[in-house]
Amino acid sequence: MTLRGSLLVAAAAAWLNGGVIALGQERSAVTDGEPAPAALAPVSVPLNQERILKIIPDYQTVQDTSRLIAPLTSRQKWNLAWWEATDPFNIGSAAMTAAFSQRDNQTPKYGEGWPNYGRRFGAAIADSATQSIFSAGLFATLLRQDPRYFRKGPGYGILPRAVYSVTRLFVGRNDAGRHVFNSPNLLGMGAGIAASNLYYPSASRTGTVMAGRLETSLLGGLTGNLMSEFWPDVQRKLFHRKPKN
């Protein structure tokens, strides 16, 4: 099965899973005339400052999900988007992406030579920044969803956690703490890719290029989810360090 087919299957499974979860949440809210237990106060968790391998930013991860977590404020969502867009590691990754695409005049097809490397570098920064701003900032605020990744945690097996990481591409959490379709993530990807038509050369403004970039974005999101899910375990077991949050 191709990556695109696997992601479609995961999306369908996540949609069904989200419906089951939502139904369970509704049923759990109804008691047989018994008084509801006192609600625990949600805990406000700051954006994660720890880095994977000390260099890769992991701002969006909530490591300890055993507590009731308060949603991000609108300002925190925009801070998350800005930090992701301007992080030195992400800018360095854009420079490497531009260098690879410069070879043999790959997408975006600006041509060869150092001036065109500069154009590729700027486009790579814009590609990453626009998706972060649209997803974590604009759409997360408008749709009242929490753009963070909430770990399933070490209380579960490796396979269930890996499957959970895949489904989080399509299942998110709204500001009320309920599981919903992850609209900000997918809308942000789509809007960022559409925005690239403003600065990509005509040879790279094709449906095939756009579909390839969407697949790349989904694969990057999946890789990020898996790293966010399992890195604290690796850190604890290999380096004997406990996550701060």
C-alpha cells in the first residue's frame, strides 16, 4: 500500500475513532440521577521548551497528559506559530532543503546559480512558516482547537502509541477538551501549499507538485508526532533524564 493510501485508511479510522470517543463522552456526561463528581481544575501547561536531541524544537508537545490540561489561549497559539516559524533549527532545515532542490534544478524550478538558491531558501522558509501560522495560529484560533500534540504516554504499548500518533494527523482536541476532526492541521497544510503559488515559478505550480507537497507535509507531521510520542521515553531510558512537564 502506498503512503497516500495508508494515510487515507488512517484518516478513515481516525474519523470513526473520533465518533466513538465523542459518543462515549456524551454518554459519560449522563448519569442515572446521581450527582456528578466535582470537576478537577485544569492545569495550565506552558509551551514545551525541551528539544529533541537538544536541537529539534518540540514546542507543541504536552508530555504529561495524566492531568486535565487547560487549552491554550489565543495569544499562546500565535506564540506557538511564531516560535515554530522562526526557530533556528527550522530555518537551518530550510537552508538544507533549498540546497537539495538546487541540485539538478528540482522543485521549485527557479533555475541554477546562487541567486536562485536564495529564492529557493526564501521559498522553503515561507513554506514552513505559512503552514505553522495557518495551522497553529489562524485556524486553531478561529476553530477553537488546541494545536498541541497530547502524548498517549508510556502506560500503553508501542503499537497502540504508534497508531495513536498516526491518527493525531486527523483527530485533534478542541478548547473544551473533546476529540474532534483536526481541521486546523489539514486546513493549514492546504492553505500554506496554496499560498506557495504566489511565489513558486509557473513550472512548479501544478497539481502534481501540490499533491506531492501535501504528501510530504503529512509524512513530516507523522514523523514529528512519533518523535514527540517516544522521545521522552528514549531520553529517560538512555540518558536517565525525566521530562520537565
